[in-house]
Amino acid sequence: MDGLTHLAVASGGVVELAAAMMIMGIVLLVGRMIRKNCKPIQALFLPTSVVAGVIAMLIGPQVLGPLAGRYLGEEHPLADGIIPQWAMDAWSELPKVLISVVFAGLLMGKILPSVREIWKKSGPQVLFGYTLAFGQYALGFTLVIFILTPFFGLDEKAGALMEIAFTGGHGTAAGLSATFEQVGFEEGRDLALGLATVGVVFGVIMGTLFVNIGVRSSKIIVARQEPTRPEEDFDIDQIHRNDQEEAPPSDDAEDDPLSQHLALIAVAIAIGWLLKQCLVLLEKLTWGRWAEVELMPLIPLFPLAMIGGVILQLILVMMRRERLIDRRVINRICGASLDIIIVAAMATISLEVLGGNIVPFLLFSLVAFGWLIFSFWVLAPRMMPDRWFERALGDVGQSSGMAVTGLLLMRIADPKNRSGAIEGFGYKQLLFEPFVGGGLITALSVPFTVQFGAVPMLIASLVLTIIFLTCGLVMGRNLRSA
């Protein structure tokens, strides 16, 4: 609710907000046109929102503005960039509001099978995904404790950035901006967004390279039988729009499905807000009396909005009104919201912060990439003996910036879905996303670091990494012998 107030203040009024959204639409349209007509961008499989975000950053007050002021004079109309500062101010508040929309609709309209069924179809992928995520925490806190804080003065809360950026992605990084501000680590948002951008590019390039290696190797079973071709264009935007299993159309939503689904998402967010207020009250009445830092107010709304969406879904199932939710409409609402979040976040990212922390930025990137490569070639074959190649591509792609990157790589490796990896990937999300990659654990990682410190967080994440890795190796061995 605070995000709406900040948005109204930042935009200066309804008219300014409407104008800022019109500019956003134009930027997205330009990004779409450039992506459709630029072969190098298509070869990288970058989504339109990332292309549009880079364009907005280049023509805004941070790049074009200073260049025009220096060479054309401070009085030149382009001295502040093409996109005015008031629009940027409004954009900077959008992620805080819209990220709750994305997460509220994350599981709405999806068939929620039993935990046993989920585990049967995607158990090894769940364990592998958690190993990747907690490994990122362990490596991040190791870098911070032994190198980045003592030698470069980086805040120890940066230890959580690797998982937030690479497994959480742009949406999570932008959605946590209020938490970063509350704990006095404002540069965390910009570092996380920069890492997420690098992660998406690296994930696609790395995954495509892995597919070509797998196709040429006689020791690896890959559904695809020929190397990738430069002229191929897997439309990542289309994959993003259709990345969820579509439920049957809602008979009750024929008159105005959009407004009805917006209302349902609002109800889910409201349930999440009530959950947060209950947690805040519980903390005040119990452990908050003795704690130095109150944790519950630092929890962002969006992971609780996801739980609100699940609660709403279960209520509708109990009332036999689940057909009120049309998954296709939810997909489009969430997809549009995520596109706006990515454009707004990338356009307002502080290049000054990234430049001032270039060494930590590079170290985080290199260590994260090394962990993903090691996990794919060494851990995945031992943890997922059944079609490990296609399944690991999805998990590694998701852990490099976006879940849709994982879907893209799986479709490159298995265009006709013969391996069943995409189905397992979808089931995995039901036990994965509520906790990491933007879930409760991700949301609490920074507040927990404030409360307990970096060393306890390193120990906890390392123990969890070892537990999930060991369980995955045992399960993989049992599956091979069976």
C-alpha cells in the first residue's frame, strides 16, 4: 500500500503518471521493432523488455543527457535526455507496486497437485534447484566476508545479492528496492539489477553453447539431433507469454475477463497485505520485544501476495468456482506487469553505483558463472540421471536471471518436448518459487543478514547447500540403480 502512495507522490499526479505510462508504451514499441529487425539481438534471444530498458537508459538523463549537455550546451533541449526526469521518477516507483501483481498471479489458475505428485515428477529438479540457489548464497557471503567487505568496503548485506539477482531476476531485484532502502543499502538494487542483466545474457549464450556441445557429443543424450543455426529465432517473448499451463477458459468471465481478473489479483494482494500485518503484530507481541531489529516490517509484500494468490485459488476450488480464473488472462496481466517492471528498473539503474562497485560486480558475476557451469556438468548428471541434460538446462537458465530463460533453453534442446523436461520444470516451480527466486527466503535474506550478520548466514546457507546436494546425490544414485 505504501508503494501506491510513493508512486502518486513521485509522479506528481494522475496526468503525469498517465504521461509516463504513455512514454513507457512508446519505448516498449520501439524495443519490439528493434528486436524484430536486429539479427544480433535475436541471436541473443533477449526479450523485448530488456531491449527497451537498455534503450530507455541510453536516451535518458544518465547517458544522452550528460553527453548532450557536454557537447551541445547545458541549455540544449537534449541536456536532460529524451525521457524527462519526472517520467523517470514515476518509473522508479512502478516496480514496487507491480511486482506484487506478478507474484499474486504466479500460481493462480494453475492446477495444484499434491506434494507427493510434484515430488514424483520433479524431485531431482527441486533438489538441484535448491542446491543452485543456496550455493549462490554461500558463495556470495563467502566473497563478502573474505574479500569484498575487508578490501573494498562493500556492505555485508551484499552477500544475498547473488541469489536475488541470478535466481530472482530483474523483478525480484526491483521489488526489493524498498527493503534495500529500509536497511540503508540503496546501492543493492542497482547492483542486483546489473547482475540480473548480465546473468540473462550469459545464461542464453552459455545454454546455447551447451546445447551445441551436447549435440556433438556421443556420450550425451539430447533430444535435438542437429546443432543450432544462426537463423533460428525462438521468440522469448512468446515463450514468456505462454510459459504457464493454460486452464480452460472461464465461463464466468466472458463479459469482461480483464476487469474480473484484475479484481481477483487485487484480492490476492489484499490477502497478502493482511498476512503481513498479522506477522508484524505477532512480532510486536512476541520476540519483537527483545529483538534489536524488527524483521517483519522489512518483508516486502510480493511473496505474501503470492501466498494470497494460492489461498484465493484454494478458496475458489473449495467453492467449486475455480473456473472464475482463466490462466491465459492471468498470464497476460502478469506478463505486461513484468515487462513494465524490467523497462522501469533498467531505465532507472544507477550507472554511477555500478561504476563505483565494478570490482565487486565482476567478482560476483565470475563466481556465479563458475558455479553454474560446475553445477551443470558435474552435479546435474549425478543428481538427475533421467534426461539430465534438458532438465539441467532449465534449472541453470532459471538460476542465471529468468525462469523464461530456462524454458527457452529447454525448447532449443528439445523442440518437440520429447524428454518431459518442461513438464518437470513446471512442477518444480510449485515447490521452488514460494521460497527462493523471489519467495519468502529471498525476501528475508537481507533482513536476516541485518539481524544475524553475514557469518551466520554463510554457515546456514552452506549447511543447506550440503543437505540439498547430499539428498540429490542419494536420490540420483537410487534412481540409477532402479
